[in-house]
Amino acid sequence: MKILVVEDDAKLARFVVRVLIEEDYVADSCAEGGEAITRALSGVYDAMVLDWMLPDIDGVSVCRTLRERGCEIPILMLTARGELNERVLGLRAGADDYLVKPFEIEELLARLHAVLRRSISEGVLVAGPLRIDRLERRATLDGRVIDLTVREMALLIHLALRADQVVTRSAILSRVWGMNFDPESNMIEVHVSRLRDKLGARATMIETVRGKGYRLRTEQQP
């Protein structure tokens, strides 16, 4: 799952991102509401942790703008404002949950997990013999658990969500590694190779489409 942390306190943002990565999420951060809107509308994030007070556009306005534009990304709002009317304002603007600063990181993780669970209509992806529980970050192939790293899991989920469709390199880089990742990097090829090794006899499920990208095939290849 890929999370966007929108927080202008650089120290807090780094801490939250680090914790999320330790919990096997893929996480990015930004410090301004305008950038948060652009990133959220790109469709590459599964959820947003959003601070109320930002230097350009406040979090409530970010929520409202995203909802007006049809973006349904789950939003967990962080703020020092604990009064009831302000919590209600944030929720009415489109936030899915609300956490008052200072907070315990365990509560943030629990609330984030809850909003993600509510937002995913089908937590288990099925692509042929492959089954992926997105929330539990557990993949099985022919009933056998596959031991995957965070990036390998993120890559496999991205391909499984578009099973039997060609997924471009640029889309993979944006969704799995981040919007500003070096497009000349060979990290996709390295991770695809590792995934194929772990798929064993099913390695041909991941097909290279020359000049375009990759495709996860759900039918057994000859």
C-alpha cells in the first residue's frame, strides 16, 4: 500500500514516513496542500495522512477539493485542533478519520489500517493461481506463501490489479517507486527478475512486452 504523508513539519514527516516503511508500506511525503492535491489526483496512492495546517492550502480545503474532483483516496487528518466543531468540519470536508496531535504512533497505524480496510472493496486479489491479501501483505501461489520484500509486493500488486493488461514502465515507476524516481534506473528489471525467481515454475506469468512494459498473465503459458 502506498501512503502520502502531507506535513510541513519536516522532522515529523520524516518520522511518520520511516515508521510507515518499517510497517511495510511504501511512503512519500510533501509539505504543501497544492502538491498534495496534484499527487492524490495522480491515482498512485492508496491513502493520505494529511496535516490540517499547511503553508499554502489548509488540510480542510485539500479534502474538499479532492472530493469535489471525484478523488476517493482515504484521508486521515492530523491536527492540533481537538474541538468538536473542528473535528466535524474536517470530517464534513471529506476526511475519513481524525487524529489529534500529539498522538501515539500505534494509534496512527491502527487508524490508517482501519480507513484502508474500509476503502478496499476487495482486499484479496486473485489472478489465476496467485492470491494477494493487500491489507495483510501476504501472497500465495498455488497455495504456497511467497516471501516478498516490500517493493516486490508493491510491484506484484500493481501488476495483479491490471492482470492480463500491459503496464508501462513509467506507470510502474510512478506507482511503486515514486513520482520523481529516475526513469533510466534498472530497478524494475531487477525486481521483475527477482519476482520471477520466486514464482518458480510460474515465472512465465510475468511477461515482458518489448518497448512497452510488463503483463501479468493469469492463464498457464505453454
